[in-house]
Amino acid sequence: MKKTVVIDVVGLSANLIGKHTPFLERYLKEKNLAAIAPMLPALTTSVQSTYLTGKQPTEHGIVGNGWYDEVDSEIKFWKQSNKLVLVEKIWDKAKKEDPNFTCANLFWWYNMYSNADYSVTPRPNYLADGRKLPDCYAEPAELRDILQEKLGQFPLFNFWGPGANIKSSRWIADASMITDELYDPTLSLIYLPHLDYCLQKFGNDWNNISKELGEIDTLIGELVVFYENRGANVIVLSEYGIVPVNNPIHINRIFREAGLLQIRMERGLELLDAGASKAFVVADHQVAHVYINDQSVVAQVKEILDRTPGIAQVLDQQGKEEYGIAHERAGEFVLVASPESWFTYYFWLDDDKAPDYARCVDIHKKPGYDPVEMFMSSKFRALYKLLRKKAGFRYVMDVIPLDANLVKGSHGSVNTPEKFHPVLITDASLHTGNIQATQVYDLIWKSLHSGK
């Protein structure tokens, strides 16, 4: 099979390629560009799973970055086992055809415990005293030690949160090249998250994103040159484009006011009790899943949703089937926001009673996605907390604000203007300038066979 590399540049859309991305602008003159129609949901884990299986969420089961587990009665986000993706992946099929085929998965999601030969993914160390230390997980296990010896500790706090910057994508790119030199995999999957940060924080404010565009453009150029020199076909693509937003929608607060949420008080702070609620929402960017435990409130819930501004679509079973998200993990209703809107997970009505995790970077405890984690309420408070850490005291990094209006970009909807559609750049000839997300699988497969 032909050596192939897929570079996932998160958030890249055609409107961003230009004077601030000189490498990509030159590169496009020699390559073919296709816009990828946004799938539902246009979210990291769902899109990546579709690219790697050629199936929609109805079949592969990844209905979002998180969902409600009815057995555990818990909302779970950012799980990592590849067994959650319920159908065959491209490397499984390739291995059946060619026993010499190998795959390196470098930070694409659901990375752990798969049949990929080489993998690296974020995996913090959670210590008994409450500290979270940066680290990563790798297979084979010694690859983690090799990479961190050469590159330093994986920069987890630059991968997400208020400190997110080019350092994480730089580390991933360097790790990818080292992995290639060590093992020469047939297929490499590389994840560069850098644009996700600035575009969600600032939208299309060129004063704030031009530097970030230049940084990722330089990194893409280095990877492309490296892999093309090693004889690889290179595919550059994105999962979604990020649209400007100005309207956060607090569905759980609306449900609470309607008496649908169950709230527990602990130490004077409020927690959402999903298992005891009549209905609640798992918010995920511009998509939200509505889970209903009490079927007697279905009509009430539907009426609330129909009159809530900013919701473009309320998908019932028929709608979920039409959009390819009719899996048992999905909510009874799936909500799609209008282009300028997005859904928060917020359920408290008084900030003084918000749960302690609300002011922290805590992607696993929050019952929904929280882009406000990229902002910092006070640098002085953060410095004070770090000093406590260095002094050996217990500390909580409660430095995240509770103002959803800070967020200026989002994604997830299928209703995005064309200029914000994700893109695919390839050497291969394309019959059309517009493709479906499920067709990305076919293009990767054809690339692997282009050397025959």
C-alpha cells in the first residue's frame, strides 16, 4: 500500500486560507481542494469517527463528544476507548488486505485500545492529593518515554484551557515525525488543534487570529515537506469550520425554571442530578441532546424547545434518521442551533451557587462542553494558585469565568455558510468540489491504493 498521511487541521475553512497562510496559499495552486459538507454533529469525535469508518453516527455510535449513559445514569465526556466506535475502522480493513500495513494514530480521538499499531494521545496523571500532571499515553508504551525524552513532557496545559497555544500542536507535529522515523507506518493520522482555540475565542477577528494562522501554516508546511520527502501521499483536511456566534442558549436553565431539572445542594453549591431529572440537556457546541426520563413531559419539552429563540431544528426520531444520528446514545430530541447561536451546559441560576468545577478546567465533570474554559477570570488569581502549588499547599485552579458571552466562535451545526465549511486538500483528482464527510474514508482508501 502507498504511504499516506492525513493531517487534521482543526477549524480550517476556505475563508482562512490567504495572506496569513502563505504556505497553504502556494500549496493549493498545485493541489485539489474540496469543501466537505458539514455532517451532524460537526464535532471532533463524531467527524473523526466518520472519516475513519465511512459511516454516520447512526452506525458508529459517536453522537457527540459526550452523551448520557443510561445504565450508569451519568453524563460522560471525552472518553478514550476505541471500543466506543462500534464499526470497523480503516486500519482494520487495511490489515485484512495487507499484513504489512501499519497505522500510527497521533492524537485523533478514541485512540486507546485500538488495533492501530502506534498511538499517542493525551492522558494526564491524576494524583491522590488532587493534582493533575501533564502526560500522554502511547502504544507501544515505550514510545511515550522516547517522545517525552526527546521533546519534553507533553504540554497538556497548552492543549486545552486558557493556556492553549501552538506548543501543543508543535509537540504533536514533532512526535509524528519522530514516530515516522522510528516505525515508518503506512498510514499516519495527525491532529493539529491550534486553530480551535483562537477561533472559538475570537471568531473571525483578524487582529486576534492572524498570528495564530501564521503559526499553524508554518507547522503544516514543515509536516508536508517532511512526509512528501519520505514518499507519502499527503491529505490535509479539517473536521469543521468555526462560525461567529453571539447568542449562548442556556437550555438547562430554561428546563429548570419549568420544573424539569433535579438539583442537589452540596456544601452550598448546586449539582445537576441527571438521573433524577425529568428532562435535561447535554450541550455540545451548536448541538444538544435532550434526554427525557419521564415520558409524561415529552409534549411539554417539545413546546419549550419550539418557542426558544436560537434553536434552528428540533430533530425527533424521523429527523435523527434523516441526519444520520439515530443511535440509542442520542437524546430523545437532538437540537441544532442557528448559525449565530450555541448551547451552554449551565444549569444554575445564581453564580454564587455554581458547582466548584464550573470555575475550573474540568472536561470530565462538567455535564456538557464548556468553551469558556479557554478564558481566564484573573491572571493574578492564577498566579496566586500556582504559588500555592509550588509551596506544597492544596489548591483549586478556579480561574475560569462564568460568562458565556465571551465565546465568539462555535461549530456543530449543518447550517453553516459555505465559506465556513471544512476542507480537504489532496493530490488526487476530484470529480467535484463538494464532498460528503462519509466520502473522506473513500479518498483515504484510494490514496492507500494509489501506489499499486
